[in-house]
Amino acid sequence: MTVASFVPLLLAAIVWIGLWQVNRRRKWFTVGEIIFWDVIVLIVIQLVWLRWF
């Protein structure tokens, strides 16, 4: 396992923090919806990461 294998997870964590910050101000999503969309983003990031690297 290399450090590069953690990049998709770190990117998904950054997206989660961004969604959490926006949601704190706007109250658009429930916690479950934030987790759902973060998982979708993580899957997309993983697929792109696996395709390119």
C-alpha cells in the first residue's frame, strides 16, 4: 500500500468537509444525505483514480 492509495479517500474527505460547511449555513441536507452524496463522490473518485492510475 502506497501513499497514493489514500488520495481518493482524502479527496472524498475534502468534499465531505465542504458539504458539511455549506450545510451548516444553508440546512439543505440531512446528515444521511450528506453521507450518501459523499459516498457517491468517493465512488466516482475511485473509478477515475483507478482508470488514470
